[in-house]
Amino acid sequence: MVSAALLLQAFSAAAGDFVKINDLRSFSENLAARTSAMTSIRADVVQKKYLSVFNAEVVSKGSFAWSAPDKLCLDYTTPAPYRIVIDGDRLLTVNAGKSSSANLKGNPVMSQMKSLLSACMTGNVNAMGSDFEIEYFESDREYKVVLVPVSDRLRGYVCRMEIFLDRKDMSVNTLVMHENETDYTSYEFSGKKFNEALPASVFAGR
């Protein structure tokens, strides 16, 4: 006889609500297989940044690119051109035609944030290690992974993250980074393309 709890869980998942994943081993194996086979990602991105002090949400649009092992680019075109490139230990920003660069190697916190950002945007939550408390949920369309940093050092930058993965291909649909209980930055990805050869210009400082 099917229990009432199982019936409720099945109904909730069918309705689009998230429930805890039952078969976590299968989920982890599928995710590991997908991320290990990934060499590049290109997508359109919409960033929404909410700041409670202004009670406003700022929307930016552009493109996202990632190439294994550690190249990442966020190239915004709206409302104003702004570009962030991470290439290994090099961080480059281009704003209003002016560029600046920094070496992340000598900054353990920023270096960890770089690895965190790359892992989140590619869905590779298996690489998070013991730095986070992680919970896993599922609906009929997506998986949701909730990560809470353990160390005070990381909590100074982000208090919670939510990664929404497409059930069809385990790719990231949405990433939400909560800086505190009110402020957040979300990234919504669409038009995703995988394992294409990306020219060096994609990650250039221009």
C-alpha cells in the first residue's frame, strides 16, 4: 500500500513543486557524467541584481561563455557594456572601454570565489567539497541544489546559493546567489550550446 507521504510527494513533484531527491546516488552519478564530458558552454544570460537599500532590481543582459578547465566570461551589452573574464588566475574587467586586471593567485578568498562561480555556472556541484552544506531537491522539470557555506569567510560574500538544473541535460537554468537575507544576484541562462570550439577572442580583454 502506498503511504500518504509518498502520494503527497508524487503530487507535489507533478505540480511543479520541489521535494527532496530520493535517489541521490543516481543524481550525483548523472551529474558527474555530464560535467566530466563538458568542454565548453555558450549561452545568453540575464542577470538580475536586487539591492534592498534601493528597493530595486537592476537587469543586465548579455552572453556567457565557459571553457574547460577554468576560462569564464560574462559579456554584458545591456544596459551598458561590461565584461568580466576569468582565465586561470587572471581576472579582467572591462567597463566603459577601460580595463583592469588582477591576479587571483595571491588572494585565497577571491580564488575560491572564482572556483565557486565556475562550479555553480556549470552545475558541477560535486566539486564543492566540504565547504558547503548541500541539500538536493527535484520537481518534474528541474533539480534544485541549495548550498550554504560553512566558513565565516565565505559567508562574508554569499549566505546561500540555489542552482536550478534542467532535468533533460543537467545544465544550469538559473543560479541565484544570496549575498544576505534580502539582496541577491540571479543568472538565467537560455539558448545554451555545449562542447563547441570557442575562439580565443571570446575570453580576450576587449
